[in-house]
Amino acid sequence: MTITAQMVMDLRKRTGVGMTKCKEALSEAGGDMEEAIHILRKKGMASAVKKGARETNEGVIGVAENDEMAYIIEVNAETDFVIQNDRFKEFLKNICDDALKEKPKSVEDFVSQKYSQNSALTIDEYRAETVHSLGENIQIKRILNFKKSGDHSLGVYSHMGGKIVCVVSIKGAADEIALARDVAMHVAAEAPDYLKPEDVPADVLAKEEEIARSQLQNKPPEIMDKIVQGKLKAYYEQACLLNQKFVKDPSMSVADYVASEGKKAGKTLEVVEFVRWQIGE
């Protein structure tokens, strides 16, 4: 397979490794980007690459919530110019409000329901009218809801004008919304892949261990095992939300920070769920 300059540049952007080494890795991998990253990591040239290093499209993630639940809805457009348009912003607000009223479980359910401000139209027909008005295609890509309960606090954080939206649920109290929002802000910044180490798939963990061992050739087994465990601990601190250093207090992990805040308030608090959406993923 021919290795193009664009492929080399894309790999360099994702790994931070020099162009020559990127080209060599791509050649060895037969042009497979993920395999090339794996090769570079085995050679100790690249750290773990997050899922977020991907090309994005234009769009906005809308948020709506009341005392019962919260909804997040991603709407995509062709250009950034359109998403700054007042008509587009009005469309996004209106459909978010309708989601709260009707409680759809999927995009398919949502687009077929009646639009509350004009019962002659479905949500999808309202979308089509908006497309005609704006002169640009827009699509409702995905929708997700979160129910609020008496012993959970839900924190919602919107970043970069709705390009990234994160939701965090903390168990143990219903009045720790500010804390849950702080953790949601952390999620926006640090982009964890998993909640806790137990959530990391076995094949992902096996690959991380393989990479670690490949960097420790000729070490005695007992020393190698200890170093590998240390590298896996570092991986968890990067990939797992509860193990990450909290952005507002890097001396503590997210789990420890939340627990300490709960202790101050006489509560037992723990993060039990998070979602991080980013336009284009």
C-alpha cells in the first residue's frame, strides 16, 4: 500500500512522533493507522492515544433539564456559519424543550413525534422546514436522557458553545449538583474512556500489558511484573475517570476528591456514571 503524506501527517498529529518514524510505522503496518500507533507505542515512541483525536463535523449539542430529567441532543450542520444563526439556535432550543415534554427514548421516536408548537408537523418535518429556511442540511444525530432520583445528583457541563457536553451522576445525595458539575467539567477536559479499571475491556488491557512488556526486554521476571503493574496503574490514571487526578485539585484522584467532599458534608458520595459527547465522534 502506498503511504501518502497525508497519512503520515495524520499519524504525527495523533501521536506527536516525528514524520520519519511515522512513515516507517505506517509502512510496517501496511497503512493501518491503528496498527501503526500500536507499533510506535511498543517502541516507546507514543503514549496512549485518546479516542477524541478524530476529525469532527460542525454542530451543537443542546441541553435541557427540569426537576425530573435532563436531555442532551446533538444536531449536525454543514458549516459553522449556520450554527451561529438565530434560526438554528431557536430550532435547537425548541426541540430540546419538546424532548423534555414527550420523553422520547430514541432519535427514531423523537423525529416522528408531533412538534408542540405546530401539531400539523412532526419534529422531522419541523427540521425540514428549518433546512429550507437556512438553505443548509441539518440532522438530529443522537439523543440521550438522564432521569433524576432522590439519592443522585446530576451535573451537566457544556463546553466550547456546545461542542462538548458532559453529564455526571453522583450517588449519595440529591443536593450535590455543583460537585457533579465540577466533575463533569473535569470529564470535558480530561476525556476519560472508562469510569473505573474494572470497566476496561480485557482485550484493551491485554494490549496495554503487551506494550508494557515489549518495552522491558531482558528484565528479570519479578522486576518486569512490578514495572508492568506500575505502567498499568499509569494507564488507569489516564483512561479511567475515578483514577484520574482531579483538575481542580491534582493532589487527589476524582474518586478521592468526591469522597472527601462527601465526608465534609456527612455523606457517602461516589461517581456512578458519566457521559462525554463531542461533536463529530
